[in-house]
Amino acid sequence: MSKPNGILLVLALWLVFCGTASATQFYVNESGWWRAGGAFYGSGTPIQSAVTAADNGDSIYVYNGSYYENVDVDKRLILEGEGMDVVTVTAKSSHDPVFEVTANWVEISGFAVSGATGSYKPGIRLYYADNCNIYNNSASHSQYGISLSFSSNNMLQNNVADSNHYYDSGYGISLSSSSNNVLRNNSASDNQHGISLSFSSNNTLANNTANSNSYRGEGYGISLSFSSNNTLTANTANSNRDYGIYLYQSSNNVLQNNVANSNHYYGSGYGIELSFSSNNTLTNNTASDNWDGIYLSSSSNNTLTNNTASLNGDDGIVLHSSSNYNTLTNNTMNSNYDCGIYMDSSSNNTLSTNTVNSNDRGIYLSDSDNNIITCNWMQNNTVRGFYLWESTGNDISYNNIIENGNYNTETDGWEWNFYNDQTDPVEAKHNYWGAGMNNSTIDASICDDEEGGWGEVEFYPFETDPVTCTPTPELHGDVNHDGKLSTADAVLALWMAVGSIDTDPAADVNSDGQVTSLDALMILQAAAGSIELG
């Protein structure tokens, strides 16, 4: 068997090197094309003529000039323009792409393309094309700058896809049903929509700029719809008409170190919005000077950590319309016009170690139940610290609630650190209310049954020093430490029982000092609601 395999290997190497050696270099100017060392062929469409004459693996170099044609690339080629500042290619037919790529392993660089103004027509389109490299191009004044459809494993970098907007529509860069692509260092500004992904997963967007996309109608910087498992890192989406970054029915995406500022238009606009989108992770993003900073609507099980949502025209972070089971940790929401955090009809969320200062209201709960709100810092919110309406079963403990509202010299209380605008009583124990505060001054800073006939706020016992951490008890049986019991915890416990992974004390639910299959069974039963763990 070794001898035939060796022959095949030699044959494969011979084909590779022969293919490389036989690759032909083509040259193009405004009048025609020629092979290296060959005759000149005049043509009114010199780029397309060179593509037609070339074989797979050939290279085409295009000299500076103005070209008027539509180029179909249906074979593996390298097309290199002298530079996007000196090589312009304008669509001869506005109803076709300037460059349409339908082959794999194509490279296009150094062109400025425009004029594909027909419906859904792009400057550069990849259609069922994989492993292509599109870089250092300008794609403007078309309906789409660069478009990928059913195309994967491509690289788009250092392209400028600006000023694409026709027929009340226009996209800088659009991906449809395209996965595993990398978009890096591209500009997609002054379009109607900057960068759009639909039904596209496992893509990476890094260091792209999508600013000032606001041409009529709804404009956004970066949009994901029905797209999952994408990573957005260090992108800038500023000064767009409606949204900086928008996710619709898109899950399991990672957004980190992005900037989405100054996205607003006539009293509306969001830095980052998630709509019907779950299990996304937002980390170290900045969403300031928008109407709302980060807005979640009907979006659950998302994690927001170390984000900044300050100086917005309404609220810093909003959880709206059944946005449940989200986790907000270490976020900063300062100096927003209305609320630092506003929760409406959203329950079972966890808010921990967030900073909520100098807003109109700190944390506002409306018809939102069973949330865990611990170890947050709320200070100098000008009207209210906490505000509750029709919200019950919330754990509001171990927070720092300091100097919110107006200081009353007669009572030495702040009106209001806490405002319970409902008939239901509220527990707010183990919170720190500021230096020197005592029973009477804390009571004077709370609006409840004594002030307005509302439900009583039970605040004793209270902390006498600032809270620096959250003493949240570990959930027994929560082996993966995600705050809930599930079959995943039982599986992990079973792996521990058979020695496949290291043991965790959280899995020892029967407290016998070891992890066995019995523990796994008990966790499974608890996850199903059949038993309760101690």
C-alpha cells in the first residue's frame, strides 16, 4: 500500500507545482489586454476580456484608468487593480453587479466600483463563492456595496463601502445565508444600512466602522437577523439614525469592545438593541449619547458584563416585554436623562455589582417580579434611587443606596432613596443607606405606607458599611454555576461520579463527602421539580 500512496503523493505535488509554474500574468489598460510578453488585444471591455481569456490560477493586473463594464468572474483568479484611488470601474449596465464572483478562491483588490443602482444590485457580489479574499476596494454609489450570498469562508478587509443608497434602500456590506466569513477593518458608513447579516452564522466582524447610516427610513450601523454564533469585536457604530447595533431573532452571539454612541433621531434611537434574541453575551461595550443605551425586548438568557451605557437621552439599560433570565454584572449606567436601569414586564433577572449614579431614577421596576438585585451602587440619582410599581418577589439586598433624591433638612432623609409606588410590601434588607444613616433617617428616605398609603418597605436589618460584594448563596446542585438547575448539571455530576472530570463540592447534594451517581440522579430530579435539594 505504501508504494501506490507514494506515487499519488508525487503526482499531486507535480500537479500543484506545474499548476503554479504555468500560471499566466495578464495586464489590462483602458484599451485592451495582453499576456506577459504577449500580443496586445484591443477591447471595449478589457477587464472582462482578460477574465474570459484567463485560465484557473491566472493573475490579472489592471492599470490606472476609468473602466465601464460589468465583470463576471467564474474561475479562480487574482484581480489586482493599481489602487482604488486610480482604478475606477463603473457598471455599464446598472442592473448587474460591477464584479460578480461565482467561483471559489478569487482575490479582488485595488478597485473603486460604483453604478450598480438596479434593485438588489451590488458593486461586488459573491454568489455561491467560497474562500475568496476581497480587500482594499471602494464600493460606493450602488444599492449594495459588497454582497455575499450563500458564500462562506471568505475574507473582507480594508474595504470602503460607503454612500450606497438607492430606491429608499442601500447597504454597505450585506451577508445573506453566508457563514464562517471574516470582516475586518472595513468602513460601511453613510449608507441606509451599514453592515447587515441575515441567516448568517459563525462570522467574525472586527474593527469595522459603520457610522452615519441614516439615508431615509430606518437606518442602522450593524444588524443581525436570524443569525447566530457570530462574534462582533471592536466595531464602531456611531451616529446612525435608529440603531448602532441591532439583533433580531439572533442568538448565541458575542459582542465585545464595540462602541455604539450618538445613535438617535427625533427622540428615538438605540446604541445596542436585542429583539427576540437570547443567549447572547455583551461585554465591554460602550453605548452612550443615544436615546436608550442598551435595549432588550423579548430577549432572555443574555449576559451583559462591564458595559457602559451613560449620558443617554432616556435610559441606560432597558429590559422590556418579557426579557427574562438575563444577567447584568459590573455595568455602568451614569448620567442618563431618565433611568439607569429600567425593567418593564421582565422577571427573574439578576442585577449585580452595577454602578447606577446621577440619573433621574436609578433602578425602576414596572410589573417585573422575582428579580435578584444585589450589591449594586446607586448614588446621587436626582429623583429616585429605587422605584417599584406592580413588582413583587424581588430580592433587593446588599446594595449601596446613597443620597438619592432631595435632602430633607427636617428629617435628615433623602427623598427618595426608595419609592414603593404599589400596595404590595417590599423587603429591602441588608442594604447600606449611607454614612451615619439610622433607623429614622433611613425610614424618612423611603416612600411607603407612612407617606402615601403604599406597601411597607422592610429595611431592617441594614448594613453600616458600604457593601463590596454579593453574599449570594451557592445553589445546591448547580454544578456549572449558571444560577439554575438543569440536566446539564446532572450530566456533569455523573461524569464526576465516574472520574471523567474533577469533582466539585456543589455536586455532593446528599452531603456524604463524595460525588456518586445518586447525586446525579437527585440533581436530575430537582431539575424536573420532583424534589427539592437542601
